[in-house]
Amino acid sequence: MEYRKVLYFLMLCIIILTVLVLYLFFPLLSLSAPHKDSRPVPSITIINQSGEINKHSGTYIVTGTVQNTGTTAIVKIYLVATTYDANGTLLGSTYDTLTNVNPGERASFRIETWPYYQGYRVAQYSLVPDFSYVPALPGKGDYYIPSPESTLKPAI
């Protein structure tokens, strides 16, 4: 009879331990699993772009048009232009801000690239849409280095 009491006690302990482990383990699983965001992902396509040196200021300027190819309005987007010299050395980055671009709509942009007044140094540039905050570095003004997936365009 004593044997049965010990067996019942052990079974009760195993059940309690199992419940505790499941209670503690499943919330951790839900925290570590990626949550699916039901919001539409913004999408922008650069329709055309070109760059040239402004004859009056000497600054290299990138202009063009983008289109919202997503299914949601884009409240704010930054188009980040990063310039490089002939050796591929980073010269700097600047951006233009576009706001309230509805699905299917197009918007024009004009970016005076860094370094200002030294457009002759620009040999190539990249143009990247960025939906996040573009930080300003102290003493540099509006300056941002985009992620490496940008595509380099030769300066014309």
C-alpha cells in the first residue's frame, strides 16, 4: 500500500512539473517566434534618375522620379544619394524627403549631393530609398550612409 502512495506522489510531481515547464516554455516560444506584421510593406520604384554638375554652383545634382508601387500610401520616404570619387572612396551622402505619395503616384526629387560645390570630384553615386529616420551627424549636417544593397550609378 505504501508503494502505491509513493507512485501516486511521483506521478503527481511529474504532472506538476510538466505543467510548470509548459507554462514557462510556451510564453518564451511566443516571444522568440517572429510576429507577422499584417501592415502592407511600402514599395517605391525609381523610374528614372540622372546626375549632372550645376554650372553655377559646381555641386553635383541627382534628379529623377519615383513611383509608389505598393498598396499603401507612403507618409515619408528619404531618397539617399551617396557620392564616391574615381577610386570608389566615399565622399558623402545627402537626401531628399518625399511625403504623402499614394499608391500608383509618382513624385519628383532633386538632391544636391555632398560635397557641395565640388561636383567635379564625383565619379559615381548610389541612390537608395529609405523609409526610416535619416540621422544627422554632429558638424556634418544631414549626412547618412545607406545600407550596402545600394546600386552604384556612374556620374555623367
